[in-house]
Amino acid sequence: MADDGLGETGRLRAEIAALQARIQELEGALAERSYGPVAEGAARRDAASADAHAALATLAWLHTPEPALIHWRPDGTVTRWNDGAERVFGWSEGEAVGRTLWDLVAADPVSPDAVRALMLDWAENRFASVTSEGRTKDGQARSCRWTHGVLRDDRGAAREIAAIVEDASDAPWSEHTLLGRLQLLLQLVDHSRNSIFVKDTDGRYIFTNRAHAEVYQRHIVDIIGKREHELSPLAPEAIDEVVARERDVLAGRKAMQYDEVLRFGDTSIHFSTVKFPILDGRGEPIGLGGIVTNNTSLRHAEADRAVLQEKIIVAQQAALRELSTPLIPIADRVVAMTLVGTIDTARAAQIMETLLAGISHHGAHTAILDVTGVREVDTHVADALTRTAHAGQLLGTRVVLTGVRPEVAQTLVTLGVDLSGITTLGTLQSGIAYALRHTERSRQGR
């Protein structure tokens, strides 16, 4: 690696020192300005200084070089060694890959027992951290923190151990790094719309974000150290249920995901909840974490959409019924209805309703029912047709049944259907011609 005399770490320290000097200059400039009363000016300068140092801590971590990443097989053979690892230990990638970790750093930081402890499903993303003494390429002692996990192959066996390595011997730099990471993490969590919290194993809050504090309408500081029964506006039995589920999560040592509806006064609020145990390096629970999403507005939107969908379905069904029972005025006071497909009880009622309404509206003296497209005629169909025809007759209308095929006629006879008063013709065309002749006679009779 190229070295400017200070080394990468030295260069970064110089950048931070320059930033600190700039902050001091700004603080001095602020001190020279008048902010009113002395006490007020001092308070403002102190706040500006605190904000500047917090920003510096975050900036320091953002300027941290690429972390040292090292992968090695269970037998110790190194398979990955990046520039960060070269910065910490001095070995280049070409020198390191293929050799054993012990040869490179004089340490085996992850024991076989630790590997077995992390042999879990990859989706759990479990990792552990250990501090180990080692040596660099030029023989210098180096204390490092190894944050590691186990990568498994398709058969579930340990394929590699993967670790992020940090130089633990540089205390000031480690402090800046830790503080910067904490600042970024807190800002990320605090700006989430989801309620995020952590409790100890006794159910006391030890962390909560802003969204979760807003649920209880309290300051975050006022929540820390308290249990659910001291905070929740829920009914006692509902709180007992919440606490019982959290105990189940800790006892089972597995995450639990569920939807729940909780009542806050007269309001029902829908939540999608994930709660999970926080485990130590031995797999023992040391706390409980929770992420809760308020789905109330989504559920209301879904309910509104379901109502709208039902209205659409009803409208579509009405349109389909109209299409399935079309009434067509074909001449003065003559209407025709062509039936196609299967006729069930609901459709039979629709046929009668549509035909009688059409007869009344058009003042029809003749109504043609064409059954050419009816698939089959059984007792229900025959009964529907005859009742419709007789109802039309009661309105003074001549009903003509067309499209009666021989097999349909045989079925009607076999069923003993009463067709008295109903004119039957073979085709729709003959039915129309029949109706037009009566129309002409009616005109001549006037």
C-alpha cells in the first residue's frame, strides 16, 4: 500500500484534528458576537459546541476507512482478505489468501465451540464479538475486536467464518467510531414511523424511539425503566395479554409475528407486530425487542375498498342480468326477449320482472319469448316459462313462445306443462312475422 508517512490512520486523525480546530474557530467567533444576556449567550455557545462535537463524531465514523473483512474456512485457510485487513495487519491480499489465519496474525480468535454456537439458520443473522491478541506482519502486537458469523453451505455445514476486524488498541479512535455508529443508528431508528423498543427480561423499557413514545403521549425519558402496566392506556386484561406474549417470545427464544387489534378508548387500532428475543453470545435471552406498525389507516382503506368492490360486483351483476334477459322492441307494441344459456331460479325471476316491465312500458299487445338458445328444459325452466307467459296474459298481452325444438317439445309434454293460451312457433322469424300480422290487423280494425 502507498504510505504518505503518516499512514492511513494518521491521515484521518489529521483530518479530524483540522475539523476540531475549525470548530474551535467557530466557537471563538460565536463568543465574540452578542446574543443578549451573558447567560443566554453562554448557553447558545454550549449548545453549538455540543452539536458540533456530535456532528464531528458522526463525521469521524463516516470517514473511517473500509473495515477489515476476513473470511476463513474451518481449517483456518483464509479465503478473503481486503484492503482493510491489509491496513490492520500489513499482509496484502495476495500474501494472505490461501494461508492459515494463525500464520498471518498468530491467533485463532473463533474457537470450534464458538462456531458450533453460531451454526443456526442463515436467516437469523446471528453474530458474536470477541477481542483477541494478535501480531502484524512486522511482529507488532495488536489487540483486535473480531465481530464474526458463520456461513453455511447447501448441506448446512460450516463453510466459512466471516469477520469484521477492528483495531481495539486505538482507544480514542475506537471511541469516535463507536460514538459515530451510535449517532447514525439512533437517528435511523428515531425517524422510523414504526414503534421500536427494547425491554429487559423483567419487562422494563430500556430503549424506545420517538414513534413509540408518541403512542403513550410521553417523553422518551419518562418511559425508560417502566413496565407496560405503568404506561399503557389499554384495559388491564389487554395489557396482560401483551405481557404474556412477550414472555412466550422470551421462553421460546424465537421471534413472533402477529396482527392484533387494540382499543384505545373508543378507537380500535390495528397493529402488525414483530417481537423477538435479544440473545447473548451463549444464546441466552437478555432482553426483548419489538417493532410495531400501525396499520389502522391501511385496514380502513382495505375496508372501504371491499365495500366499493361489493358495489361494483352488484352493479356488474345487474348489468349482466340485463344482458342475459334483453328485451327488444321490434315493432309498434311488439317486444321480444331472446333467452340464452341456463335458467336458474334467480334468472327466472329476472325474466318475469323484465318482461312484465317491458310490456307495461311499451303497451305491448304481443310478447315473444325465444328459447332457441336455452341449453336444456327441465321442470324449473318449464315452470318459469309458463308462469311468465301466464303473467303476460293477465296484462292483456299475447305471449308467443318460439324456438321450441322437437326434443324440447317432447320434454314439455312429458312434464305435463300447461301451454294453454300460449302460441308456440318453430323460429324467432316466424314469431316476428306472426306478431306483425296481428299488428297490421289491429291497425285495420281501427
